[in-house]
Amino acid sequence: MIKGLFTFLFTLFIVTLATAQQDSYVYSVKFTDKGNSAYSISRPLEFLSTKSVERRLLQQIPLTESDLPVNPDYLKSISTIGAEILYKSKWLNLVIIKVLDKSGIDQISKKPFVKEIKPADHLYTRHSSHRKKPYFDAEVIEKHSMKQNTGDYKSGRAFDYGQSFNQAQMIAVDQLHNMGFTGRGMSIAVLDAGFNSVNTLAAFDSLRTNGQILGTKDFVTPGNDVYNTSISTHGMMVLSIMGGNLPGQLIGTAPKASYWLLRSEDGRPDFEYVIEEYYWVNAAEYADSVGADIINSSLGYTTFLDPAEDHTYEDMDGNTTVVTIGADMAASKGILVVNSAGNSGSNEWQYIGAPADGDSVFTIGAVDPAGVYAAFSSRGPTYDGRIKPDVTAQGVSTIVATIPSGVAGGSGTSFSSPVIAGASACLWQANPTFSNMELLNAIRMSGSQSSSPDNFKGWGIPNFTLANNLLTSSMLQLQEPFSGINAYPVPFSGKINIEVESSSWCIVDLKIFNSVGSPVAEMEGVELNKGKNLIVFNKLERIPKGIYMLQLSDGYYVTTAKIIK
């Protein structure tokens, strides 16, 4: 009954939109700036969560105009001319509008804050085509037996992985699990085509019981239930590779991480349009605003149902497509953006798609259970000559959850990407002071062919235990002259007490940075004696209330701590 009602309403929506467009026109409008906005980067908590601001502070990423919402005054000015706003993006700083009369477009184009206006009817025009989704069409799901594999379980392991042990052991994330790093405290935004039955399947009981599903949102059909049984199961399978928990059958690579489930892809085989790239950007903006640490995107864009929209290999330069611009923007905010390479390795296209071409995107290819390159896995280089993918993981017979129960083997880079995304959450949990790009580089350096990367497997199959050692040793090499910062009270007012332990006598400088990365107070030449020290940072009355980052440095070593006024 519910499924039929949803189908009827969705069909009615499409028919209504198509009918309306017979007497209307669609345009994209790009703005020059966000000047004189009601929002300010000095008040970030009005449009970003505390966790989002903390991510920036920890990685010393300043807030910029791109973080501000689209200027509300610009939206109001356009709306008063009679334009209906269909879409808006703060990172792209544009809106997509519908007008009934082209005369209104001339008025809008003359607005001083309008940088560019272009026809965009193609974004909402539907075509009949024999083409199918190039990304999903090449993927194969093979049902596995319900055998528990309990005979292979060893008591020394953190979990009874069952049939999923190979995909975890191949990248040594099982060793991180044994060390207690299971993704706890990390949040992963899953951008996908739908999460059919995640709210009922046994594989996700632990996520539901422990409150590890932080929220859901549908950017394709706003207000839709992303668990609806009439939509794609793709996101459900992808999620199971990271967060699934079926002892003896499937244990995800980040079973204790938390998840945002964001639907940015339509998922129907007869629906592949550029508008989905715009949905992706909106979902990434949302992931940033709620404070996600990692994005897993088992999606990609190359060709479309309308050939006029097709990308070319020349577009795979890291700077051209809408979705790649959005993905690189997400990475610039400190998010680790993990994306599947694509499944075009053995067809005419053969190269990676967008946003896998992004220079800051962590692109994941596929190997079989023995570690051999999977022929379908899209390869590099990017058009501008960069090596892609970055690394590879099991993407042939990867164990995934299925409906109504049990597991199956999934083949496609859609399934190798979450293997790495989940493992990255565990590695970041173990090494929380590193930036997203430092984490990415450590994983690449741990790869099986890091000394000679290529355009088939990139830096190879990573070893997450080795990556952890690389990050840990880099910290040890610094010999940490001071550590154990404890700043209080919380919140502070006119002064803050700072307890710090030093391994030897040294002189340090202290700085307090605001959310945009600017120093607001500093103390220079503070002496630390060996052992415990107490520093009193005075004259802080004029600092506004908010979240700040306290930094201590001796000129070589730097450590930070979050403080709140």
C-alpha cells in the first residue's frame, strides 16, 4: 500500500514538473559574492555545527566566504521578480530557477550581484534512451550461502568476521580492530542512491541500538524516506561494508563509527542526468555542516541518458565537472572524501569518472580476493596526467548485506571504496591530530606498490597497520617536548589556566586562534620546566564567546587544544 502510494506520488511529481516546464524556462544563476549577508564568518555556529567548526580548528582551516549560505537578500531579490528557486548551493554560489516569462531573466541578469546566467532546461528535461546507468550497470551481486564460517574464527580477533574476513585482513584493518580502533567517535557521511530497509535489517541492529545512525536526508526527493523499500538497495550494501554487524558472516571495517545516510543519487537504471551532480554537492555541503569526518561516495559520472550532457575525458582534469568541484571543496574543509574509481576499466570509456578525478579526492580501485587487479576497475591517469586510483581494495566478491537477510558477494568499485572509507575512520580514530590529507598520504605510503605507483592499482593495496605506524613514528620522531594539555575552566572568561607537561626545560609561545584561523591573543617566551607546569593566560575579557584553538609551539613542535569561552 505504502509502496504503491509512493510510486503514484513520485510519478505525479514528475508528470507535474514536465507539464509545468512546457510553459516555463529553467536557468542557472551564479552570483558574484556573498556581500552584506546577514550571515558572518565571525558567527559560524549560525550555519555550521560545533563539530564542523571543531574540524576546521583542529586542522587549522580558516572559515571563508564559501562557508556562508547563499545571500538571502539575493534570493529574495530574484524571487520578487517571479522566479521560483529550484536549487541553491553555497559552495557553487548559484541557484537554479524557473520562470514563466523570459522577460524576467533580463531583469535578473542586470542585477549587480549576478555574475552569470545560463539556460538550464536540460537539467530537468527527461529523455527516452536505451542507455543505462554506467556506474551501477557493471556491478554484480551474487548470493552467498548462509554458512557461518565460525570454524575459521580465532579467539584472538576482535570480531568474528566470517566471510568478510578477507576484505578486512587484506588491508590489515583487522589489526586496528584488535588494538581497539573500530571507528568510534568518527562520523561517516554515505552519499548514495538509497538505503532500502536499513531500518529493519539485522545487519544494522547494532547501528540502530547504539544510536550510530545520526540522521538521514534525501536530496533527490526532499522529505522522502531513504529507507523506503521501493528505492535502491545500493546504499544499504555500501553501508554494510563499513557498519554491518552479522557475527560469523559480515563485520564492517568501521563497526563502531557513526553514520549520516544521504541520498543524492536517483538510483533508477533509466535515470542518469547531470542534476544528480548538483544533488551530490548539496549532500556534501550538508555533510560538512553537520560535522562529518569522512564522505564515502560510491558514485561517479561520465555519460548520461542525454548524450548532449556527456562528459569527455578532457573533463577529467580535476577542475571541470560540478561534482568534482564540490568534492574538492569538501576536502578543503578537512573532510576525507573517499570515492570509487568506477567500473569502466574494460569498456570504451576505461578511465576514472567524476569526482574520482579530483586532486584532493581519495580514489579507490578494485582487486579480486587474491589482490589481483580487477579488469572492470576504472584506471588513470586523469586528463592532466595525475596517477589514479590512489589505492585499491577488494571489489570482487566483497561481502555485503542483502535483503531480506544474509550476505552476498558484490563486485564493483562501489564496494571497494567503503572498505577503505571504514578503515580510514579507524586509522583517524587512532591518530586524531592529523589532517585529512596527511591521513591520505600515510595510507598511500603504506601501499603494496608505493615505490612504483601506476594507473591500475595506484599506490597498491594499503596496509592500515603500517599506515598507523607511519603516523605514530612521525609523532615519535618529534620527541614531543610537551604534552598533556589541560585548559580550564570551561568555559573560560577573563583568563584560562593551562596545565602542560614538559620532557625538558624549553621556551614556548602560546596563541589563541578564532574560528577563521586568525590569532586573537598570544603569550611569547613562556618558560616550561621539566615536569608539570601551570600557565595562566590573562587579559582575555575582550574575546567574544565561541570556540577557539589554543596552540603551543617551541618553534619546532606544535600542539593544540580546543577551548571554549
